Amino acid sequence: MTTKPALRLAMPRPELEESFRRAAAEFPYDEETLSYERDLATRDFDQYVRSTQAWANGRDLPRGWIAVSTFWLAEGDEYIGTVNVRHKLNDWLLRYGGHIGYGIRPSKRRMGYGTEICRLGLEEARKLGLKRVLITCDADNVGSKKIIESNGGVFEDEVPQPDRPVGKRRYWFDL
Ligand SMILES: CC(C)(COP(=O)(O)OP(=O)(O)OC[C@H]1O[C@@H](n2cnc3c(N)ncnc32)[C@H](O)[C@@H]1OP(=O)(O)O)[C@@H](O)C(=O)NCCC(=O)NCCS
């Protein structure tokens, strides 16, 4: 009998580099999500790992960024997806971006990992001391809308976006 490797969330780590690179190659170039992760990590993986640690501690942040904790969902040694937990909101995050963003590698979608990474991201937000968390999604992102709603997000409103023809749906979670 084979046992399924454990599914867990952890900060980006060098043992998962190869698996992350394979996952990064699955993303089409026109899919914006996680492109910043992919660009940084494929250019200089060690620096990327150091940067995510610094950003989580509020250090060396690119201009305009809020401190952010980055976690990878992995099953054993296989990279599955990324969740970013921002420690607070600025004006743009309050209207469009929210506290938490996530992405699942294309070959692992529609298997429940998105729902799980959101749940685990909310747990991390709670550990960071956040009491109220905002998660947003494009109105046409059916998967993300279902993930947010099944994790208990309370719909506030849908706001127009300056750069997209669809609205952004905003949901709150009391932790
Ligand atoms: C959105 C995303 C995270 C979904 O991840 P996932 O692992 O496929 O999600 P799950 O398997 O947990 O699916 C959750 C639900 O959404 C449904 N779903 C997922 N993708 C869907 C799609 N493209 N179209 C319709 N339904 C979809 C699933 O069937 C499931 O429905 P159920 O609860 O009725 O069974 C993934 O497609 C992704 O990474 N997309 C790019 C990044 C992104 O959009 N991130 C979210 C930003 S707000």
C-alpha cells in the first residue's frame, strides 16, 4: 500500500527548487498570476528565497509594497501552489488586491488544492494576528469565487476595475 505524501504549507525552500521550476514552466505567459514569483525565482532562486524571508519581516520591500508572507503548498517534494498573505492593506489592496492571493500550478487544478491553500492561508493570517481579512476575485473567476465562498467569505460588493472589463468581487473573513 502506498501512502500519500503529506500536504503542507511552508516558506519557499531550496529542496523544492526543481519542482517549482517545472511548475513555473506550466504557466502560459499571458497568465499574470504568480508572474512576479516566476520571474524572480527563475532568475536567482537563492535570492528569491532570501527575499521572501526578508519581505515577511518587513525588510527590503520593493517600493509601495506591504510586508508579505509567502508560502508554498507542497505534497512531499512536489510544489503545488503559492499563497501570499499581506500583513495589512493599502488603498489599492483595500479596493482590489485584498490580504490573500493564491495560485495553483495548472497541472494540479480542479482537485481541491485551491480550496485548501485558501483555508491554510487564512490560518496563517490568523497566526499573524489579523482579525479581519479581505480576499477578492475577478467576477469571471468561477474557481476563485467558489473557493472564497466555500471557505466562508462574506460578500461585500463588486467594484469596477480600471484595467479590466469585469468587476472585482470583495469578501471579508472574521478570523
Ligand atoms: C483559481 C484557482 C486557484 C483554482 O484552484 P483549484 O485548485 O482548481 O481549485 P479547487 O480545485 O479547490 O476548486 C474549487 C471549486 O471551483 C471549481 N473550479 C475551479 N476552477 C474552475 C474553473 N476554471 N471553472 C469552473 N469551475 C472551477 C471547482 O470545480 C470546485 O468546485 P466545487 O467546489 O463545486 O467542487 C486556479 O485556477 C488558479 O491558480 N488560477 C490562476 C490564479 C488565480 O486566479 N488565483 C486567484 C486569484 S483571486
